[in-house]
Amino acid sequence: MQTHLLLREFPRALALRPTVLDEAPSAVLVLQEYTDSTNKAVAKLVAPSEFEDAQWRILNSRPVFGCLGLITIQSECFVAIVTDCVSVGRIRAGEEIYKISSVTFYSLSSSKYDDLIDTPGKDNWEDDWDQSNPSGVIQHPCAPLQKLFSLGNFYFTPDFDLTKTVQARTSSASIGIHSFDDHFLWNQFLISGLLDFRSKLNRSRQSDLDRGGFLVFAIRGYVGVESMMIDNERYELSVISKLSCLRAGTRFNSRGIDDDGHVANFVETETVLYSDRLCYSYTQIRGSVPVFWEQQGMQLVQHKIQISRGADATQPAVKRHFDELVDRYSSVCNINLLSQKETTGEALLSSTFNTAVNKLGVDKSIVSMVNFDLHAECKGGNYDNMSYLMQEIHSTLEKYGYFLMDTDDNSIIYKQHGVFRTNCMDCLDRTNLVQNEISRNMLQTFLQNQFGNQHMRITIENLMARHSHLWAENGDGLSKIYAGTGALKSSFTRTGKVTFMNVLSDATRSVNRFYINNFQDKGRQEVIDLLLGKLANQSAMIIHDPLSDKVTRQLTKRIKEYSSKRKITIYCGSYNLNGKSFMGEQLDPWLLQSMNWNEEEPDLYVIGFQEIVELSPQQVMLTDAKKRKVWEDQIEITLNSRANSKSKYILLRSSQLVGAALIVFAKSTIVDEIRNVEFAIKKTGIMGIAGNKGAVAIRMDFGDTSFCFVAAHLASGHSNVEERNTDFHTINEGLQFLRKKTIGDHDNIIWCSDLNYRVSLPNEEVRRYAEANNISALLNSDQLIREMKEGRVFPGYEEGVITFLPTYKYDNGTDIYDTSEKQRIPGWTDRILYKGKNIKLIQYSRADLRTSDHRPVFAVFQADILTLDNEARVKLHKELYQSLSTIDIRSPSPPDLPKRKPTTPVVTSSLKLSDSFVDTLIDVSFDSNDLPPPSSDTRKWWEDGQAIPKADKSRAIGINPFEDDDYSPSIHKMSLDSDWTPLSPISIAQSMNDRSSPPTPKRNASIVSGNNSNVSNVIGFWNKQS
């Protein structure tokens, strides 16, 4: 597992070399920057005999423990190296787990951060997650990631697949190297390029890479191990919790479910008891309530819970969640610990959860629900009342059972046939308390069945005390990850008692949580998203492979073979309500007017409101959703009660910023195709503090096409053009969704807003032109059109031809422009603008509703939706890779290759060819009269001991498929073998040479370093120490 980290100054490269050289050394992994791209690197697997010691010096004074992967930050490529770890203990024989203590990020691009590679002490930055650097002091770009890895909740092992439970690892379906569970592999984004590099090596070179222990696969969560003696036999008791990385985040930034069915704070916890005779395992899971919900604003005492999506629009995601759980665990019993008190936000969340589970229509033997209000049932710290819950789930406990294996012959005695899914609000304190009780109950049942003797009682009590300690530590560890502090009620879990000091400790932790969650979690969330590759425009590092580059170009050209296109219709409307409530006016002229001439029903309805509440001084700092709910109901009634309707519309998402609101309805038949629906707001009123002006936006992915809809209300005042322009740029650049996505990061963007731009003409002239219906004369002086033409606002956006009269300002309830004392000049304040390559405007008009002093406008769009078939893409990628490698080998005009080293002839009858032929540079397809029969999935002729067909060497074509098209021998001076090492399997000739004669060790040379020590000598020193 231990390796030496070596540095070559020019050209700059890093190398990982095993510390133990006496035991069949595997290889040296060399990593180097690819100069033509910031998100690519070069990897080479070099035989120890070919590694030039003289060019390298040891970079780290102590051995390191492998590579977590590569990442690009600030246009530089960094390699993540585990520089320190501690052993946690043994789970089973040959299965030891290590906790990561520190990770250092080394640049492949330059040496300017070499003096900053030492990780700062944990005490120096415990509370500082801000990535900004106002002091101007040079900081390592990866310092936040180094901090994250130093917190002590990342684990790895070189011995087995830590992402799977004992039962999953022992099943036949899980056999296979590097078949990790994507839910729990936290460095998947970092290491994906190196895994792809590994997949392109032949089996021998893959084995060399694996034996070197170069690649580290990390989980996040908690691992605790306790050892004890029972009846003169050693037992290891372990608790292993794995936090999912698929919807990872901090407490108020990651709630509920996403469209793929992944929930926040999803943890799989396994209790393992192991001896040389048996292995017991019991698995539970926890996870946020699987509906769309969130908490906005300052969270102090009462939880401000908002259900952010309608029940019908939520159901597809709920179904995906439970389908996956049933596929994993066979059966699921939900234990819902939320409060049932009607006046609380928890009761609303609990009711929504129960409704969603009931609507699944699944047999209760597969998915069931148990509601247990822990706070009410165990009021006053009377946690003994949890026995009522245990009685209720007793039959399910017996039905699910536990996993038990005989370790003498690895035979499975029992399997666990279901799992308990426990949740409370945060899935921390109450959840850990109940999960500990369930685990304790099952472990006691097993021990009584296994031993049963009365004299074992004291020993079992000792074991259960250790079990409680591990679960208390587990609760604290998971709580620190999600909420920033240890778990509440952990003292009771540890001791089984409630004391005054325990209550005081819980109160202190609650205050700390409030501060951390409201003031630090945003920074922590950004670092987590950076690690997982979820930030906007972030892409994984790729190991350079010219052949793959050609495959990628071919895939782009042939996108039609793994994608499908369809057209959808989108209705967008905007209405400034001037603070007026719904007064019974029919919405048909506005919402249904487009259907009078177009039979096609819109797939999406996107409605933007402004001044949905009166913008009084008391309102500008708060958001009152009651009026929005009324308008949501009226829109739904209008859409679903019309005659001859073909579709049902359901509320997909709505959101509000004081007076600005945005509501999206979708056909029920298309909700399953929509993913990643998010909202964001940006205030522009009173220097960005007040929400009387600003914008609310909703983004989504329809298939593989992204949309962003914006409802904005810009600065008012006839002459305040510059202020409106400033508001636009503030919103366009400052409004951010999750993972730092901005408005401009989307394929299609539509603003349905009150932009407040006016007509720059005298009042009397404007009214005269309006009365004469001289629209073109008014448009010639329209402020927005002028500002767009001069490039000061909305660059790249379009607007339909305006054929209707100005929409502002009317006397309420009339068709007469403003006759009040202010006599405001009529203008087109209400506008719909759009941007996108595959979006087309069909209709742009207004409706004559008289509730407000504005008239609502609407636009109908047609958009192309692209949907990718990932399975078809992967299949085509493989086919192209194989075909292009053949084409490249037979290229008619190859570049000159460096000469091969002479090889020693060997008998070929016992030689097995590599699985890959991409390194074969001699065409053998037409030279043999006695060809072997074709291979199949079950029979491969090269594994039957037959001789390899002879080839006509005169037909050899000297082109290397792993070189770029512009390869020049004068530039590449390295030997052929070393140049090929990164991406191709070892060549047949080199393979023969290696098998026929031992490698010739290279002469050790001095290294340029402080003490001029030789790499081999230093490595030898470490070998002696071990």
C-alpha cells in the first residue's frame, strides 16, 4: 500500500513507486500534464527496470498511501495524494480499514505551489470555509479540499470493496474488480480518468497497477471497531456507515429528494460481528424524507418547511427512490419519526411523505410505513417508550432477519431479506437513537441464539456496552458531517441515561448548529460540490489518449445514432398584478387564447407575476406565499377544466421573491422526462437588500436540454434606464442556482417579466399614437429596443414583433390609460425575451384582463428537445474504438517510428495473446493459409495453446495508434516501449522478451537534491525500516 512520491523537474511529472522492491515489483505510475488541454493529463505505467532514477527526486519525506485522483482548479491540474492515514481496525480477516488524516494536492502544471503543499493544522481553519482571499496572501488553490479530507471522516482500504456490505460482497453478483457502488465512492469524479486509463490496459498491466496500490477508493462516513474476547475467542465488533455522495451536502442546502430518486443524508449503516468461525452482519439505512421540500431563510426555533413541488409532480421521483431500494434490499420498512402535531412544519412533511408512499400502490410486504412521533412518545427523556416501537415492528424484524456466514468454508447460513429506512427531520439525532435500538435488538437476538448460556450474560453485556459506544460515536460522526456538530441525545445512546449535563450539552450543540448552518454551510457546500464535480462548467480530468480523441470526434458527428429529438410547445406569460388579489376574473383570454388557432396544447405553462403582493414597506423584506397559492389554484382550474381538454396539467414548481413569483405547470405525461428542477432569487432593491425589485428564476432539464425561466421586476421610473440596465446585469450575473449555475449556463432562456422600460416621447404624443394604433411610431422610441440595439442590455436575446398596444398604465378596471394626477406615460413595461439556438417564437400577444393597471402578455414557443441514450452511446463508443484502432494500424501513410529493441526469439506455442490488439503493428489478416477458427464468447483460439499465425514482416505498417496525427520522431525522443506504456497493453514482442529473459536493472544515478541521495538508496532505507 505504501508508495514513494517522486518528482521530475523537467518536463514536470510525478511518479508513484512501491516502497517494497524485493517482492516482485509491479510498476511505476507516472503522471504528467498534457500541455494542449487543462483537463487532460498523461499517465504511463513504467516497468521498474526502465525507470530512470537519475531524473527523479523524492518529493515527500515519508511514504504516501496512494492517489485519490486528479482535478483541475484555476486552470491547473492537481494530483490528490493521501499523505497520512491511521488504521481503524480489522473488519474481517484480511480486511483492514484506514482513516485518511491528510491529503496533499501536487500540481502537474507548475512548481509555484510546491512551498504551500503542507496541509495547515486542523485547528487553524476549523471554522473558515470561505474560499475568498481578501488578504491577498498566496493560498493553495486546493486548500479547502485539503481541509475537507483532514476532518477524519474519509476512509479507504486496499483489501476489499468498502462501498459494499458484507452480504453484497459475498454474493456472486458482486464479484469483479473495481465494480464499486456509485452511491458511496466519494472520489469517483477525481479518479474516473485513471479508472478509464486502467480499463484500456491488458490484464497483466492491470494487475501491475493494482498490485502497486496506486489508486485509493474513499468513502465518507464513520467506521469504528472494537475487539473483545468471548468464550476464549477473539471477536471484532464494527459499525460502518457510508454516506451517499449522489445528493451530498450540508443541512439546509441539501434536503429531500432529487429527480433521480436520490435523497439527502442517505446513509447505509452496517453492524458486523466477526470471529474466525462466523460473521454476523445487519444493515439499516437512513435518508431525508423523499419528497421535494426545503427550508429557506434563517432557521432559528421553528422549522420553516416548504413543499416545493406538487404531489403529482413528486411521484415519479418517489417511485425511482423506492424502486432502487427494493432492488437493493428486497423489502423496505419506513420508520417515520416526525412530529404528528398538526400545527408544526414536521406534520406537513410527514403527511406528504405518507401520501407519497400510499400512492406507490406497492404491496405492504414490500414497502410499508410505521409512524412513531418520538418527541411525543418519549417526552421528558423517557426513551424507554421506544419499546412500543420495537413491539410494533417485531414481526418485521423477524421477517427480515440478519446475515450470517460460516467463515470456515465461507458458506452463507442466513441472508437479510429487508431493511429498515429510518428518518426524522435531519436523520441525525432521533434516527441514530432508533437505529441503535434496532441494531442492539437484532444483535442480542443473534447472541442468544448463538450462545444462550447463562454464564455468558456478563460477557454479552460487555459487548452490548461496546455496541452502544460505537453507535454513539457513529451518531456524532454523521452529525458533524451534515450539521457541523455532534449528535443530540448521543449521551443517552452511549450510557442509557439522561442527566442534566446531557441536556445542557444538547442545548450547547443546538446553538452551535444554528450558527454553523446559517453562516458557514454555504462555503462547506461549495467545497463538497467541488470534490464531487457538480459545479457549473466543471469536467473530470481525462487521461490523454489520441485514439479516444478521434472516437470523441466521431461520436459528435454520429450523435443521431444515440439520441432522439422531439418538439415541445411552451407557453410563457407575464402579469403585473399591482398588488391586487384574485377577484374572480376569468383567465381564459390570457391562458387559453393560443389554443384558439393552434390545436396543439402547450407542454409547459410558465407564468411570471410581478407585484403579486402590495409592495408596502412592511412587505419588501418578507415573502407572503398566500396570494401565490390562490393564483396557482386558479391557473390549475383554468387549465384542467376547459372543454375538450386532452391533457392534465400539474404544478411542477413555484417560487417567489416578495412581489415577483414564477409558477410552472407541466403536462402529467411529461413530468417523468423533467429533471433537476431548481429555483433561485436575486434581490436588487435598496442596494440588494430588499426584494421589492429583483428576480426569481426556475431552471430544469427536459431530457438533455436545459431551460431557464426568469420572472423579474426591474427599477421603475420613466428616465431610470441606467438603473434598469444595472438591475439586468446584477440579475444575469449574480443569480445562481445550485453548484454555481448561472442564467447563461442554459441552452434556452426566457424572461417573462416587468422590465419597466418605457417610451421616450412626450405623454401627449404617446397617447395620440396609441389612439391611432400607430405602434411603429411608438416602437421607434422604445427604451428597451434602443438599449438592446446598442448592446447595453440583453446581449444575444430576441423579442417577437410587438403588434399590440402598450400594456401600462391603465385606470383599474378600464381600457383608459392613466388619468390620475401623475398621468404616467403609456409603455410596454411587460415583455417576454428569449435566447437559444433551438427555440422558435410562434405567437406574441397580450390579453385584456382588467384586474390590474397592467395588461398581461404571453408568448408561445416551440423548442427542440434532445434526449441521449447513454447505453447506445457507450456501445457505439466501444465499436468506434475497435474500428478506429484497426483503421489507424493500416493507415497508408504512417509516420516513422523509433526502432524497437531487439527481442529474443521464444517458443510461441504456450504464449497467450493479450485481450487487446491495438498495439499490434503487423497485419496478419491475409498471410496465413491455415487460420484458426473464429473466436466466440466461450472459446478463444489464442487460449487453446495454438501457435500464433505467422506474419509477413514486409507488410508491417509503422504507425502508432497512441500518437497524435501530428506526431514527429524528432520531437519524441523516448523509446517506443516507454512511449506506449500509458495507454496500450505491452506489445507481443516485449512480452516475449520479458518472459524469456530477466530485466536488466538500470544504473542508479544521483539525484539533484539536498543531500544528493539516490532514489533507490532512499527507497531501500524505507524498505529496511519496514
